[in-house]
Amino acid sequence: MKKFFVFLICALTLTSCAKSAPQVPLHTFPAVSVTTSETYPATEAEPIPLPEIAQDERGGLSEIRENLEDDLAEKYPNIEIISARIPDCEEMPITPIRIGIDPGYDLKPLADRLFGGEYDTDDPSLYTEKFPDDPIDKSRPAGKDNRVGIYIKVFTPDENDPNMLAIMHSTGHLRGSQTGYLKNKTAYSPYAFDDCVLYDLKDPLPDDLEYTMGDGESWRAGEAVKYIEEFFADYVTPSDPDKFSYHVKRLAAVDIGESKFGYFFEMEARDEKGRAIDKGSGAADIGNYRKMSEGKPFMTGFEVYAWCAGKESISTFSRSISFEECEPEEPGEELITLKKAAEIISKNLPDDFGKRYEAELNYVIFCKGYPASGDDPSYSSAVLWTQCDFELRPMWVFRKEAASPIDQNNFDGEFFVDATTGEMCMRILNQELGAGEIKEGIEMYGRIKEDFP
């Protein structure tokens, strides 16, 4: 089944906030926006009209919270909403953000944490830096299509294992592996395994819940969650221009064979007002290529996770970007209710869909438009994160009960409903389907699952 998903993904995928910068070069933060009147030529049919939303189908966050129990009791012919989460804050306005790492962030403390005592983290020869104007391919001159575009700093203590590292980008991307690949090739990636037990941390973990890890050590799940949250607080939060907190949202105990397990931590970032930043489209893709080509705003990815195949040993962790929130352009609008969002989804689903979903009201990162480049529809992640404008949009997010990114066999898509406009889409296996495409897409996905069980 795992090979099928890899095949399918490949087949379907075609207000100043600046601070001083003692560690990160000034010209990499904040990002410099590019203004252009050009867009790629549109390739799609007329857009689907937005749903009509009556005044009594909107409300402030306090009103939405008050009506949540009644909204959850509503019945729909083809979907069941079993739970909902709303942030405990006063408002969720559409908020401009600036992508980038805190200019004062230094990679060395992270390198000390992962490798101190085993390797010399004061040795400058173990650090590598790349600058925006450096060529990607050193055999050719740097230029438009051969330019790093961002600042990168990497600590690699073992020249034989480039996967053992600590890395930072000026976009806020952080990643590290304490063990690397060569020490345990089998357990380096959690995605190499199919079987796991999922724990949703909206419910307390049992005090006696523990697993034998890949190194043979027993590790209590509650202790593991505390361990990884403290790591993020000490070594990831300092890199944020705004101070976010990181929490384990779901814990997966992954069976790595021989009665041993690893812990996969699905993390969630929350801003200072307690509003969760959703993973959106995930980290694997740059965005919705169709909307990109039409010059329209599109959802982008935000991914935070950690994987420990051994007790108190970080096999790998990653945070895709960081950012700071700027002043909203307008006051927070009234948002559509959970009931209305669920009705919008139900209307666009097949009659026999019959799935159970959990709802959340989260912030999702949107790119406001990708700059055109003449007739060439090429793009790069460096251009995306350094030359585009972004904003946080409040979205109703619906995910299948007990779904986890580590358990692809239990993934049947996720739904997003814009809480201000009512526009909806479905994300399924790296594809984004608009409202009018969902029924056909689900039918196609069902046929493929039958052919590749």
C-alpha cells in the first residue's frame, strides 16, 4: 500500500516588522515583496460561485462557542461531525505575516543540544554557509535559475553521514537529526513503516502507557511528550520572530519490528493568543499550481514534527518555516458557524460518503500570489518564501477521525472551508479539489484504492 501512495502522489502532482540581525544576514530578513501586474495565463474554467451565507449563519467567536454544542448535534446525510475545537480568543482576523527566522537566532545552541559532548561544535570547519546570491550549481555562474535565494547554515559533524546535521534557513526552516542515517538505516524515517497506534492528545494519556523503543529502552508516552515539547520550547521557539508555543497534537507509536517501537510526534504551533497554525497543504508541495498559474491566492504548507526511534534520542525533527504576525488590515470579521461549514461540505460530497470527521477552527497560511516570470511557468521554494506576500486566514478544517500523516492507509482526505467566504476545497494525496470536483475525485480515489489495496 505504501508503494501505491508514493506512485499516486508522483502521478497526480503536476507595516514593518523588521529587527536587527546579528546572526542572519540583513538582506535575508524580512522578505522583500515583489509587486507585479503579470500573472500566468489562466488554464481553468469559470470558478464555482461562493455559497450564499445568511447573517444568522455568521457570528463572533464567543457566539460560535456558545452554539457549538447545538451545531455538533446537527445531522447530515453523508458526513458526521464528531467533535470541534475553537480557540479561546476574541477574534481571528485575516492577518498579514512576514516569513523569516528571528534575526538573532544562532544555530550553535541547537548543534550543542544535538551533538555536544560527542562532536566539537566550536569547530568552524564543521559549519557550512550558503548565501542568497550563491550559485546552486557551482559549475555555472549564479543567475536567475541558478541562485540559492536564501541564507542557509548547516552543522554536519560526520562527513560520511550528511543526514546527521543541524540546519537553519533564513525562511525559518529548522531541521536536525541526532542519529543520522548510517547508525540505524531502518529506523531513520518513520514513513518506512505501516503499523502504528495513534493517541490524540485532546484526551490525557494513561500514566502507565509505555513502549519498548528501538534501542531496547522502555519509554513512557507521557514522558516522551514532555521531552519533545521541552526540546521545541528551548531550541525552536527562540527562532520565531513572534514567540510561538509548540505542542504534541497526536502521538503515534510506530511498530518498527521485533516488538520495538518509535514515537512520531505530530506537533502544532500556536501563537501568543492561542490560535493554532494549521499544517494546511503540508510541506511536500509548494502550493496549488492551478491557482498559482491564475495569479490567485493559494494555501501553503506548514509542517512541524519529530521522530524518536530511541529513548531521548531525536532521530529527526523539522519545522518548515517561521513568521511574524503584522497588524490586520481590517478588524476581525464575523465567521461562519460550524453548522454552515458542515452544510457546505455535505452539499458537495457523494450521497454515500459516510465518514466521521473532527472539526477545528485554525489559521491557515495563504500566499497572496506568486510572481509571474514571463512565459516560463517555473517556480522555486526560495522565490515563494522570500518574494511573496502571505497572510493567515481563519479556516474550518475537517479531518477524518484518528487520521495521522504517519498512517496513510487511514487517510481519506481533509476538507477546508474559508470561515469568511465559505469557499471550500478537499485535499487528498497531494491534490487540491475545488467544490465542483470533489465527487468525481472521491470516486476516482475509491477506484484506485480498489486496484491497489
